[in-house]
Amino acid sequence: MENYWEKAISFEEYVQIGRQRLENPATQQEIDYKHYYELGLQRIDRTLKKYAAAEEQLEELAVKNFDGKILIISEVWCGDASSTVPALVKFFEGKNEVRIFLRDSDKSLINQFLTNGTESIPKVVILNKDFSVKNSWGPRPKYGRELLAKFKADPENYTRDRFYNDLQLYYAKNRGKDAVQEILELL
């Protein structure tokens, strides 16, 4: 894990890479995902403006006395990540170091943290001081998983578009609080 940590980047670098890929796509995937990069960056900006850590969550973090690190496997174009990652970065700011590992740069890390056999992101890897894995979380909070289950159970009546819309509305209203709470419970 220490090697992945060393290859990981800061949140600022993560956003910068997203902007570069949007403005100057270098691969076919970056060209194909242009709209998703744009949406992702808009959602990141919205979350950064709207997110405020809940006092009770900050108190819970202090009580837990967690002295490890947070490694997030992510990509800017991901809808779940663009709403969750900025909130996590802001929440842990000044308390625990957070770095981001770009999933598509090296699949060997995400392949250790698959979700039902998929490379779903974001994936939060909670590391102890010695870089051993304490726990992992992701790719979305419980409510988001419930929406996904509803879509998978009845895609004819609960369409992909409705699922995505409902999920993004939830993220916009929740502002990362559920993700932070679920991760706090894993510390």
C-alpha cells in the first residue's frame, strides 16, 4: 500500500488533471468522456462550495483518534466520485492526509477492492500509520446502493435516467454527510 500511496496525488492535482483532460483530451477515452469530465468538475466545484463538516462528525473523528491516512481510488469523470471525494477531502483536511490514486493509471490497486466484481469508484481505503489496510468503503453511500438496487430490480419502470437523476439529487442535498458518516464508522 505504501507504493500506491507514494504514486497517489493531492486533491488539487486530481482536479488539475481533470481540467487538463477536459480542455486537451489526449486519448480516445478522454474525448469520449468529455461531457463526464465537465459534469464531474461542475459537481466537484458545487460540493466544495456547499460542503461544511458537521460539528458532531468532527467530534466523532476527534474521539476516534485515528492517526492513519485516507487513500481514495477515483477518476474525475465519475458521478459518484465527483460528489463524494471533495467532501471527504474537506472533512479530513488538517486532520488526516488524503491522497487520490487514479484508477485508470494502474488497475492493480482497484483490483484489490472490487465491488461485486466491478472496478466501481470511488473506493476509499483507510490505511493505518504503517500502511496496512484498516478498512475500505465505496463506491457510494447506503442510500445510493438502495437506488442502484431499485434500478437493477426493475429497469423498465425505474429507468437508468431516473436512477442517475435521483442519485445526483441525493448527492446535491446530502452534500457528502452520509459518506463521511459511513467512513467514520469504519475508523
